[in-house]
Amino acid sequence: VSDSRHIIIVVIASVFCALAVIGIALVWAKMRNRRNDHHDDMDGSIEIIRTIAASQLSFKYEELRKATDDFNQINKLGQGGYGSVYKGVLLDGREIAVKRLFFNTREWADQFFNEVRLVSQVQHKNLVKLLGCSIEGPESLLVYEYLCNTSLDHYLFDAFKKTALDWERRFEIILGTAEGLSYLHNASEIRIIHRDIKASNVLLDERFRPKIADFGLARNFMEDQSHLSTGLAGTFGYMAPEYIVHGQLTEKADIYSYGVLVLEIITGRKSLNSVASSAEGHSLMSLIWKHYNEGTLMELLDPNLQEQCTEEGALKVFHVGLLCAQASPNLRPPMWKVVEMLGSRNNELPRPTQPPFINIKGSNAKSDSSGSSSLKSSSDKSPFSLNQLSVSGVQAR
């Protein structure tokens, strides 16, 4: 009997020891997972996933796949630096725009969560509205309101479609985009720099009213920050010189991009294509600066706008564009001031200083037979290749 009792005691003790070891292991594993979760969630991604899953922002992947007819190419609206956008129709008849992103790298995941985090915190008539997203399928999808007239570049740089953009519509696009940027920089709860303002990122609704889209590259500021030091990202031709050279990002980088966009809208010319198409072999910026100094800016007004606007009104828009595109960031007016200048009847504006990159020679220039282009400013002798690529994650020097 004593032997049996001894065996039972040993078995019970062994079981208790085993349970204790298992318990300790489980507690240790849980604590480790919490630490890992905290480390991985430094940017708030895990918390965003939980919030989305429990909110009305969550769409089922299968629902979006059916809405876009399995991402049929016929429904493709366009393609950006981080994915393609498709038109979709939900079962209730609502039209949506679905942005398709693939998580091939951590960087792509960061772009996705960055866009969800920022866009879900802002709301303005000139910003595209985020309806939700899907995070549980084989790929992650963003769902936006659908804007039937797609993006500004589809009209502005098409010889036939641009006739739909009369003076009134173009001015409304210029002013509305300025109001959207002013909100991002000054009026929203968080200060946001878009980093990729260009014609293809300005969407148009049924009345051609503008809405700024594509916040994948956007960054927000803390209240006490004067600038961000970051890797180079954006689209060459719209990127501010101080950002290209030093990698220091402020709201002034958006203002420069906006200035280039304004000059494209009023001339109907693409800033990057003008080098190849100009008989003089000059860039659009250098051409505008030349005509500004000669007092002949009206010669560059889009012919489609002739007799649709006053000379005074057109010159004012040219002037605002040049003020925003000045080489010195400190001289560029803040976006709230731009909105004020555009809406004011007062046409007395400060004289703009020389923009950067005006000594670009294109393929038609006699002095350059190589067919290549470079960017060069008087304050910086380093050449930059001139192209239309969107870039991100490149470390600025």
C-alpha cells in the first residue's frame, strides 16, 4: 500500500511540475508576442487593422473582386506608383474606385497603412473620400469614392478632351486644389504634406470639381517640427529643389509642386514634355520665365482659353504660379495666402524671383545633340535626370 501511495504522490507531483512548466512557457510566449506586437506596431499598423475590422470601413475581398468583375482590365481607371485603380459597382448599385496594392515588401505595406491612417483623419470637399478597405484577402485594397471624370491629366494633356476644360473650370480646379492643400497644411487636426501633387493626382467629379487623391507618400508633422528629413519620394519635374538636394521636407515642397501644376493648367502644356516639343528646346518653366521678363506671357496662354478670360485674370494666375514655383522656399507663399490671392480682386502681387531648373536644354536645342535632358539650377551645379518617374524610398543626399 505504501508503495502504491508513493507512486501516486510521484505521479501527481510530476503532473503538477509539467503543468507549471507549460504554464510558465505559455506566459513567456504571450509576453514575448506582446513585445513583438509592440515592436511591429510602432507605426500603429496592428491597431489600424483591429480598428478597421471592427468598423464600417471594412469590405470583404470577395465583394470587391465581384464589384470590379475580377479586376477586369476594362474597369481599370489608371495606375500609380503603388498600384492600379479599378472602377467597381457594389451590389447596392454604388460606384466605387478600388485601389489594388500588393504586399511584396514592407515598404508597400507601409504605404497602404500610411494612406489609410492619414486619409481617414481628414475630410474636405477637395480631398477624395476614403470609403474603406479590405485587409483579409490575398491582397489589400483601398476603396474610394468614384469620380466619373477620372483625373485632370486625362483632359489637360489630350488635344480633344482639353476643350472640356474652359476657363471657369480651370480656375475652379486651381482654386479648389489650393483650398484642399491649405486644409492639409493648416486646418486639419494633423499637418499633412502630400509630397506628390501633380495633374494625375487631382481627380474630377461630374462637375469637374477637383479632389486631391493618392496619399501613399504623404507625411504628417508633429506640432513642434519645422521639417522632416526623409528619403526622396515624388515625381521629378514637380519636386522642389531643396527637397531633391537636401531631403528636407516642409509644406513648401507641396507649394512648389502646386506652382508647376498651375502653370501646366493655364498653358495646357505638360511641364516635362515641353522640353521635347518646344522649338526653342526650353523647358516650360524657362519658357514662362522668359516671357514673364519680356511682358509677353499671354502668348503662352492655352489657345483654347482665348477670349474666355480677361488678360488681367490670366496674368494673375500666371503670377501666382510663378510665386509658388520660386527657387527659394522661404519666398513661396503659404497655401492659405494663395487661396486669398486667387479669391481677391486685388491684382497687386509681389514680383516673383527666378524659378529653379530654367536652364534645361531639350532634344530640339541646337546645343545638345545627345537627346538627353538634365536639371541644373544656378544655386546647385549637380545635374538631375529629367523624367516623369514617380520615385520613393531613394535616400536623398
